[in-house]
Amino acid sequence: MKKLLFLCTTALLLSACAQKEQKDNKEQEPQEQNEVKVPMGVPVAPMQQITVPEKGGNDMNVTSNPNGTVLKLEEGKPLDFSQLNGKPTMHDQLIAKIDTIRSRAEQLEDAECMYFYGYCCENGLGVKQDAKQAFEWYTKAAKKAFPAAYNALGNLYRSGSGVKADATQAFGWYMKGANANDAQAMLNVGNCYFYGMGTEKDEKEAVRWWKDAADAGNAYAQSQMGDCYYFGIGVTKDLAKAIEYYKPAADQNISSAQYRLGLLYYNGEGVEQDQAYAKLLMQKARDGGEKEAQTFLEKNF
């Protein structure tokens, strides 16, 4: 239950859909006030705890399904708006607008709504869950150069949902999204390079793309870069730099970042020791589902 994040960009997207609808119908109904903004898409989180596979050993992040061999990456969860002043959740918001989204996607060929309708089909929000339909709508949005759709298609090719799993295709779509400045796609390009999925394994390229995603504000990528500096993966180990990346990720409720940052504050490594703050971070990480944080609290507080 990694609440979060994610997703600033989408706030703009569904809001834009709503604004177009309001513009079309402004003489028929008043403009909505204080509309809940919805974050975008289905992020694929990076490896929360990086493990470098041993040479010749089995990589637990790789598995197979009937559609082919795929890379298992933890699926990020959408930000839950239910705790923000009682406003509806992201999914509730999408379900409530499903008729408008479908209408604009079908009749106006609105790229944003094509993407959102694909998302609803993929997740069964207001419509029957159908990965093949999701693939079709994401493809239509991608043809209109909608960046988030590139990343969504990469996810489907990576996981073998609605289409035969194809690592090369997944990497290609992620790269298109990354080149269109989609931060989530940048993150996934880094993941592909790290594991050699659909491309040559290249740790330095992985870190480069993770950094680009982190600098673009992606909370998972910020946590990922923190891990890189924490463990010295692809970069020289540097706890001060790790903290620099963990802090914004922790502020956005990435539980693994809260846990690692808590360890550093507890021990006074790379930062002035503050065990009271460490306890608070550990509690947040525990509440976010980080089991190691619960164990740490039981042993140390």
C-alpha cells in the first residue's frame, strides 16, 4: 500500500478533459468549482530494493506467462484521494466521468480521453475490464503523440496484457515516452537498461535515465536514485546525495525512501542524528507497508 505519489502530470490531464467539456456546454450548465484533479496513469515502480543478480544465477525479477517471458516490476498504486478532505478517490472520479470520457474519445477523438478510456478499460473502471480494448485505445492515443500512452503501451508489452509480451517493443515504447518527456517512461527506460530488458544491459544508462526521471519530479525515481547512492550502484556511494534524493520521495510517501531515510537519521549517517525524526519516518514507512520499518520500530523504540 504505497500511497502516493504519483503523479502530478495527470492532474492536468483529466482537468483538461473536464475543461473542454465545460467549454462545450458552458451555456447549459455552470462551471464546476473545486474539481478534484486526477493523477495520471499506471506507473510501474522501480525496484524498491535493488538486488543485482549473480552471474549465472536465477533472476527473481524475471518470470514467464503464457504470452512470453516478462520482467516483474512492482506496479505502483494510484494516489488515494479519499484522505484529502473527504474528496473522491481517483478511481471514483474516473468512474463518475466515464460517459464523458468515452464520448470525447469516440466522437471527438480527444487524445487525453482516449488515454483515460484505455486506462479505465485496463482497470475495469466503469466499464468491463478488457486489456485488449485498453491496448487499442492506448494505441489510438499514441498515434496522436500523447506521451503517457507510449508508457502505457510499454507496460502492456512488458507484462503481456492484451498483447503478446515483447521486451523489445516494451523498451521501444518506453523510449518514445521518455523522448517525449514523460517522467514515468524515463523511469522505465532506466529499469530496462538495468535488467537488459529489450536492450543491452547498461548500469550507467539506467542511472542516467533514473536521474532524468527524478529531476523531472517522479517520486519513485527519486527514491531509486537515493538507493543508487545509498548502495553505490552505478554511482559512487554518497550518503549525502542519497539523502538529497530520499527527502522529496519521502515527502511524497514513498515508504522505502522513508525507511532508508529513517535509518540514516537514526544512525546519524550523512546527516545530523535525530532519532525522534527517525521514529516518525519509520512510522510513516510502516503505515505505507514497509515491513522492515515495523521490525525496526519493535527493536529500537
